[in-house]
Amino acid sequence: MKIQNFIFCWNEYVNSAFILKRMLAPFGRTTVINSNVETFRETSLPSGWINIADGYFAEQWNTMLANIDGDTDYVFHMQADAQCDADQMKILFYRFREAASQYKIGVFAPNVDYTPCVYDQKDLVKIPFASNGLSSDLKYLYEVPCTDCTCWFINRKFMDKKPLFDLSVNHVGWGADFYYTAVAALAGYKTVRDYQVTIDHPKKTTYNQDKAGEQFMKWLFTNDSEVFMEMARLICRYSSIVKIPGIVC
């Protein structure tokens, strides 16, 4: 299985991106997509870094899609403001590979300590998980209607080279989590959360959340009818079980 890694970086998180890139080196080729060109000039750009001016998540995501190798099986994406230690990362990748060998995995994500996607596990469908060896404390994975976009694996077969976001409609970039969960579900693939690993994520944001929500709603209606209906179903499911409505990444 080939996993290709991407880190999204901006402003004060450049050093964090360097740390994550080194941490991910044992798990496959890693590219940092950096949205602050003043950090590096093109002549001094570190190996494995792409600059995209001052774009938001949507432009970073479109750039990532254009740089996925044709033989990649899964994409791992992590925001540079999220953190975990090397042991947690090792456990995360190990358990993902185990899960992907047992189930048709569309999206796989760890728990995140600050996220809009907080659930009570009793409200989720749990699936048996036989992890043979490394940190096999938790014997279940949980199917979720949305993971959020902080740290996750996505099946490459659902990721086209064409841009996901029309930047004139949605340049902030809310919606990728619901989109990939929807297209995976339509193909019979699962979106699961593994509570064995929890990623640290800061309790702050630097963009206008109201604007992001407005753009998300406009973008939602630009998807084809089947994907739109499945996303709407997932949003309804999410809204019925989420524990902390109103918190966003």
C-alpha cells in the first residue's frame, strides 16, 4: 500500500510543519503546501515544499489534488497546527493499515481534541477491529458521518485531479470532510474514527467562520445531485448526534 503525505502550513506554523515532515518521513513521501510565500523565496524553497501565495484551505486542497501520484493508494493529510508525538504517529499509521486490510476504508481518522465533530460513542455504529500487536487496546472502530479535516487518510480512488473547490464560490474550504465521506459511502466504503489516538489541535481559528459557512452552503449546491443528497443526509445525521454544535476548526 502506498500512502502519500501532505501537510498544510501557514504563517506561524512553519516550524511545526518541519517537525511533522520529519516525523512522517518513515511513512512515505511528504509534501508541505505552504500558503505564506514570504516564508521562503522560490530560490530557497526547501525540498518537498510548495508555495501558493496566501491561499486558504481550498486552494491548498486543490494544489494537493494536482500533486497526488498516480500509484498512490491513500492520501494522509494533516494540518500544521495539529500535533502528536512520534509514538502516536506510528500507532496511527499501524492501525490505519490494519483497518484498511480488514474493511473497505474510504476515510480513516484519529480522534481530535478540539473539533466540531464530537460524538458520544454510544450514538455511533462500532465495528470490530482486530489489531494484531501494536497498541491493540481498543477493539473497535466507529463509523462517523464526518471526521473533520485536521488529520485523516482518504482513499485515493475518490480523489480526482480536478479541483474540488471553485475558489470563486468557496475559497475558505469548508466541506471536504462531508464530500469524501459522501462519495465513499455511495461506493460502499466506510468512514471511521479510531479513538486509540487523539491529535492535539488548538482552540482557535484565524478566519471568518460566518463567511466560511456561507461559502460552504453555496458550494454544497454546486455538487452533482447524488453527491449533494448524500452530503445532505450526512449533515442531518451529524446534526442529530454532534455533542458540541457551533465549534469549528
